[in-house]
Amino acid sequence: MTDAEWAALAPLVQPGGPGRPAADPRRLWDAIFWIACSREPWRALPEALGRADSAHRALRRHARNGTLDRLMIAASPHPLSGGDGLETLAWRILRAIRRVARLLTMAQLLMAKRLGLASALPCAPEHLPRPHLAATLHRLIPSLPGARPALLRWMIALHDAIPGERRLWRLTD
């Protein structure tokens, strides 16, 4: 990471939370980015970048304490990103987020989807749930008399038509 990149990144990754802060935060983020971009296992981290378990623990901690959320917004084209000079680090940030995607909450994954950061997601954006879809259906169904059984039959038939899916129920009319 260059000096200019670290100058842009440093204010966003202030240490916080439990645990001892890293002696050299820049080297820690170099290690995180090296692992995220290399697709190698953590044990393949070069010794010059520090201990792999320390970098892994730090990345998990940053996933939980909101640091990765701030980095996600800063790396996005969103107007709130403020153009902090992270354009050159954006790909590395998104790779680091994807590296710990299984530890992120659904709200964090949906935020990445809304920000248009598909490369940070562990799957295609259309495979993530749509939380407002259920609320919309719930509002619509009671307003249509007799629609609930018909809609339920239609949804079951639609599910059963998906290749490779297990049949939910057998419809008999």
C-alpha cells in the first residue's frame, strides 16, 4: 500500500473494540489485503506481513465493529462516500469484505447490494433475500377477498416448477 493510500485509509480504520491494538496498523491492513487479493489460505501469509492469526482476528473484529461498513461506503460510488481517495483501494476493500462475507449480517450484505458492490457479495445480488417483498405481500393479500388461497396455490406451484427444488406440497383440487 502506498503512502497516499494509507493516508486515505487510516482515518477509517481506527482501532477499537476488544483486544490489543495492532503495533503497526498499516502492516496489518497490508496483510489483510494480501490475503484478500491472493485467494490463498491464511497460513500462506508471508512472515514479513505479520502473523496470520492476528490479521484474521483483526478482520473479523472489523467486520463486527462497523469498520467494514464504513469502508464499504467509502469504496462505493455513493454520494456519502465523499471521494476520500480510496479509488485505488476499492477493489482490495471489496475483496476483504468478501473474504469475511459469511460473518456479515444480512443487513450488511443488503447494504452492499444497495450500494451496487456486487463484487463484495458471496453470491449474485438477485440471490439475496428481498426483505420488503414479504411485507408488501402481507399488505396486499388481506385487501383482496378470497385471494389468499389462490395466491398460496400459485406460490407453491411456482416453487415446484423450479428445477432441482424439492416439492413443498402436492396440490389437489
